[in-house]
Amino acid sequence: MTQAETTTKPRYSTLLCVVTAGLLGALIGVALLSTTPVPGVVEPSAVVSAGIPVVRVLLDLAAVTTIGLALLSVLVGYDRPKLTEPVMRLARPAAVAAALVWATAAVVALILQTAEYKPGSSTLSASDIGQYIADVGAGKALVIVAVLALVHAGIGALALRFGEKVPAEVRVGLGLFALLPLPVTGHASNWNYHDYTMISMELHVMSAVAWTGGLGAMTVLLVANRTLLAHALPRFSKLATLCLVLSAATGLFNGLVEISLNPTIGFWTALFTTPYGQLLVLKLVCTGVIALLGANVRWRLMPRIVRHDRTALAAWATLELTVMGLAFGFAVVLTRAPVVAS
């Protein structure tokens, strides 16, 4: 067994690409949403307006990282600890740090959204935040997310000490459960067929996060370890295929239904002339590109990876993850975009 087959060398450049792409996608979305101020209407400050999607992207990417690192343990398996432990000794503390970032981002988002809720206030007090939590569903959701992320960090801390005696499935399940509160506070909560859209949105978010998180964890921590990669990638490929189908189908369903229910503007006009429609199109384009890149990995690279051959997986997976980050940025702004003519 060669050194190239067993080495553990994290690729932090991949993480940087994803975060940069996510922030870029959010800022593009903010630019599409920018409107001329209405005289007499108090608007939130530019810092608040731009800060909310930026923080929400960081929140989402922290969730992706947390869940992906927990999922990595399942993908590499438990029957070869001499091979897997060097990787997991890097993954476990990183998962705890990501969960803490997740919780912190939820708290910062809560503060910023409270400021947006009270645009005329020069300062915010604890009572203002409490009122926002009491009055607005998104406030309650952010509190729940912050608490669950902290619980996840606590369980992750136990895993630091006890290893895989703390089941990875518990960490994955808790992480996915912590994704549930936020999606239903956006557009889905305003539709008459609330139950169907809520289920669709939850499936969309969980599949996108599991797909991105799993690929990201393998790219950052396994790509230099051919032995573990040859074991984990075929297992992940089955999950990724299911997640791709679910994510694409539910995202398309939610977006098109949201546009079709707008009674004031035609469907095609709304799709191409409103910020919501434009962001939806951009997100669908990203999904198509991701599917092509994933197919390249699945059909061209994976057979060679299983044989422990040298491949360009790192470059292809980083490109795929970068497009995923861009899609996450668009998605954050999409949940806040009105379906109205620009």
C-alpha cells in the first residue's frame, strides 16, 4: 500500500472556493433585488439588507459542513479503524467548530432580521429581539436552529472523546432535523397548499445539504487517500443520485408553483422579468451544471477511482462544489424575493 493511497491531506482551497461562491451568489441576488427607495418609507440600512443574506449563506454552509463531516464517518465505514481514524481525528473537531459557527450565524441572523423588522430604530434591545421572536416565525425558527446546532456541537464534543461509540447516524439525523425549522418560514408558509409545499421544501433542503456536505467532506478530507476514497465514493454516489433527483424536482416544483400562484403577472413574464424568476432560472442553471459535473465523476472518474488510479477528481469535485455554493447563495436570496415585477 503506497503513501499516495493512505495519506490524509485536507484541501482547504476547496472550502474557500465554496464559501466565496456562496457569498458571490448572495450578493448577485441582493443586486437583483435592489429597488429604488420609496419616499416616506423607512428602509433597513444597507448593512442590514446585505448582511442578512451573507450571514444566511454562512449559516447554510456551516450546516452543510457539519452534516457532511458527520456523514463522512458513515461513508468510510467502521470496520477499518486504522485507516479511518486519521481522517476522523480531523473530521470530528472540524464538525464541532462548524456546528458552533452554525449556531453563531443563527444568532447573528436573528439580530439582523430584528433590525430589518424595526428599520426606524437606531439601536436594538433584548426586548426588541424578544418581540421579533414572539411575532415572527423566522425568529422562532432561528432560535430553534441555534439551540439544535449547540446540541450538535455538544454531541460532537462527546465524539471527540469516545469516537464512533457516539453513533454518526445520531449526528447526521440531528443535523438534518435542525434544517427543518427555517425553510417553512419563507414562501412555502404563504401558500394555500401549505402542507404539500412544506414537505417539498424540507425534502429540497435536506437533499441539497446531504449531497453538498457529503461531496465536500470527501473532497476536503479523502481525495488524497485513494484507499478510503475508493470505498466511500461508490457509496456516496447512490446517495448523491437520490439527492439530485429530489433536489431538482422539489426545487422546480416549489419555484414554478410560487410563480404560477401570482395573480398579477403572467407566468413567463414573471419567470424572466422578476427577481424571483431570474434567481430561479439561475438556480436551475446551476443544478443542470452540477448534474453534468456529477455525471462526469460518476461515469468517467469513479471506475478509475475504484481501481485506485490517479484522477483529476479534486479539480472536478471542487468545480462542482463551487457551483453548489453559488446555488446556495441564490437560494438564500430566493427565499426572500417577492414574485412581483421589477
